[in-house]
Amino acid sequence: MDEVILQLENLTIGYNKPLLSSINTNLLRGDFNLLLGANGVGKSTLIKTILQQIKTLSGQIKIKNKNLQEYNHTDISKLISIVTTNNNFDANLTVSDVLNLGRIPYLNFFAKMKEEDILLVNKYAHLLNLEALKQKYFNQLSDGQKQKVLIARALIQDTPIIILDEPTAHLDVRNRMLIFKLLRSIAINENKAIVCATHEIDLALKQATKVWIIDKHNNFIEDRAEKFNTEIIYCNLF
């Protein structure tokens, strides 16, 4: 049976007033979910709410059947990792340094990596073919290489949930295709629950297992990916 890792129950989100209401859905391990919607409809607000960066207006968010508010920030960092297009790291950080950041939630006060931490870093560096880049400075990488490093860092963080916000922005078509194929593979083979907010509908839909849509009427729609095609999605969005 598929394992439900994240539950949104009668969720209403927004800042001073509701932006989206009555969101009811589950996120399962092994699923690669797309989060689709036009600009300004609430995709980022939903992500920020799940990350506890803004408060829910009503309803509940549960992880492993436990209310999100019952977790502290350290707990959350062991449950959810985030990948964005914000690649602003210190110029002196190498790829190895950035990958090691994924283990921060698990390190003691002295921040010394244990053998199991090193093994995990090496595992995902190998999986994403980053071994040859580990000693290079992160800021000297191509955009495609940077995104693979950030995805690897999220995997090294070893969370059951991974959320990506426009991970293929500024990438060429080849790298966009590679990233989406990689995300599907990670969801299935690593048993992760992945949510990816993207505007790359054509490419992403081919790899997704499930789709969340915030439509033009501010309704939340969900279904298996095979129930959608590009035309249906665009009719809902615009």
C-alpha cells in the first residue's frame, strides 16, 4: 500500500485574506507531483505554508499523521528539503562544501561529519555524476550542474519529502529533460515524495505521476498525471 507522508486537510492559505481554500490532498512516497498554476495564483504561497514560512489561515497540514505545528524547525529540516533557483553561495564554497550542507540538521555542536554522513554524500554524488566536480567552486559551475548539485544536497539531507520551486528555470531543453527524468527516478527508486512547481508543462508532464493544479478560478484540482494532457491543463490555467 502506498504510504501517505503529507496530508493537507481543509486547508486555507493566504496572507491577510484567503488565496486558496478547501485544499484536500495527500502526498505519497514514490510520487513525483507537479504543482501547476499561472503566476500569482498561490503556488509559492502553498509551498511557503508547507514549509511553515507563513501560517495557515485554517485547516491542517500533517506529516506522518502528526500536525505540522507539533514539529520544531530541526524536525522539519529532517522531513522536508527544498530546492530553488537561489544559487547564491559564498564564492569560496566548493561543490563538496555545498553537498555537505545537506547533513547540517544531523550534525552535533562541533559539526563533525560521521562515517555515515560521508557515505551518504558519496552515494548521491555518485548517483548524480558529481564526483568529478566535487573540488570545483560551486559558483563556477553551469546552471545545469548547479541544479544537479542542489538536488543532490536535498537527497543528502535525507528527507522523505522534497519540494522544488522552478528547478529548471534558465536551463536549456536538454538539461530540463534530464532534470525531470532524474526527479521521477528519484521518487520511485529512492521512495521519496516529490513536489515540483514548474511552468515547463510539456516536459514535466511526461515524467510526473500526479498533478496538482491551481486553476484560473482559484480551485485546487488533483489527479493522476495520465488523466491530463497539455491542452486540458492550459484550459484550466488560462
